[in-house]
Amino acid sequence: MQLVGRASTSIKRAAGTLQGKWCKLLGRGRATIMHLAIRNNLKTYRSGSFRHSSSFANTAGLGAAAAAAAAAAAGGGCLFWTKTASAQGESKLRILFIRHGESENNVLCNISDDEYWKHRKPDPKLSAKGEKQVQAAANALAKNPPVVSPLDKIYVSPMTRALSTAKPIAESLRMSPTVWTDMYEVGGCFGGEKGSFYGVGGLSRNEMQRLYPGYILPPEEITQHGWYPKKLRMETGSHAVLRAAAISTRLRDMAMRLEDDDSKTIALVAHHDTIDLILRDLMGLKIPVEVAPPGKVFKHYNAAFTCLDLINYKDDASLPTPCLLFQNRADHMPSKLVEWSKLGVV
């Protein structure tokens, strides 16, 4: 079953349709998604919409209908799948997506689009609020919450704001993040003004090792000139889609290498628009970026969590099946740290 909601879709109808049913596959290896698109994709949360449930376990206990209706009532942004792979002969790769904390550029976006383009930085740091957000995320994961614990590996974008987001999480869990150079934000690491953009290499190998000791750096992809291919200048949307597809392919390969009855949980610390494109690809949503630009489908607050399983079924040689457990959870942070009305803006 696939549910595609429009602005006119009522909460009652959504709940009635979904009650007692699981979303079924649209063919093995293809996406299964209940996508409630409410006026211009997803509206924002209302402040405190999910504050009653600070436990990850509570999320996993919600019924599909109740969760969908609650998400829609709250204005979208949070979809839950509560049935996970556990049967004999199944294996799964669980992926916890973590958006970086608020950056210096996000602060500019919150002021105005003009302010952003006048003063943006190619590779901004976290803001003071961003540092508090990522510490809250680290504190939450340090408690080994159900569903997303224990983490087996942390992968992180090479951009400064993502590296700094992973740092307190890795320290609290005593883990060494691996830098995944293709996981940078849509647009890439670029400077200049509209019409005259230029590529910026990003942190060099020495800088990254000095600022983030213990991180695992790929041997050839990060040099003393940085990691970003300057010839891209400002990355195009079409290039970003191909890059996200390559990341998704690598994630599927990870899932397919798991043995029967095995499971693994990884975290990807990345960016708003890039996470959106990866999720679209994993879920099989063939939406052209000309119709829905990057960042317009799966939106995330700063330091928010999304969790998805890639499930392998025994004796099935097709691609892993995606199962979205929850999306855009921000209730591990104090409400004052979340820009509830700015979903998709910062």
C-alpha cells in the first residue's frame, strides 16, 4: 500500500486507511513509503508536538495509524514504521541519519536569504546554539536508547559543521568516526557570489587530523589541498542526485554483505539536503529535483534524527527493502534549541 496525501487528505481518513495494516512492498528491492505530503511537501512541527515522548522506545510502540495521524496533525515531518526485521533468516542494516547542528550559515538563513548570500562561508562552523544541540544529541545517544543502540560505526561528512557534530557523539560512545568524503552538503564547498562561484578545497588532511584527532580519514581522498574537487565550483542539483545515488548504492552493498540473522547499526552525520536525496533514493522516490529541489521532501531540524532499516530477506536475491522507522525526531533536545517554525529554512 502506498499512501500519497495531499492538503485535502483528512487525518481521520489517513488513520482509518492505515489502521491495523503494514505498508506492503511495491516489489522487493523497491521502496515502501507512506508519504503524507501536506501542502508544499511537509509542514513544520508545532512546538512540542512530540514532547510527550522523549523515549525512543515510545516511538517504536506507536501503531502505524496513530503515528501517521499524529504526524499529520502536527503538521508532518515525522513518519513512523513500527515493524522491524527480526524474523529468522532476515538481516538488516539500521541507519541513523543525524543532521548537523546549527551552523553559522544557518544563522544567516534565519535572518534572510539576502543576508545568507552576502555573508555565507564555504565551510562554516557550528554556532553557539549548534554546539548545544549536538551535545544534547550526544547525551541522548550516550544513554543507549532502544532502537538505535548500540551503534557499530559512525560515518561523517568532511564539512566542518558535520565533523564537529560527530565529535561529542563519538566521544560519549568512545568511537572513532570515519570520514565519508562524498557525504558533503548539496552545492559543495564553494565561495564567491552568484554568477562567479569558485570551489574551495575544505579542510586539509593536517587540519582535519589536528582538529579531529582519532577520526579515520580515507588515505587518498583527503590531501593537503583538502577534499572537495574545486572544478565543481558550486555543485549542480543533477550532480548531487548522482552522488546521493552512489551513497545509497554503498549502503545497500553494506546491507547485502550481512549474514542471515545478522544486524548492524550505523550513524551517518550529514546535511539537510543530502540526507533528503539519500532517503529519496533509498525509498525509491523518483521525484525530479526540478519539481522538488533538494531538501523539499524529507526535512530535518538541526541535530534531528531519522532512522531507516535496509532489510534482506532469506533466499531473496533482490536489493534490500527499506523500512522507515521514524523521521526528523528532535525531542532529544530542549524545545528552546529547536526552531520549530523554521523547518527547511535553517
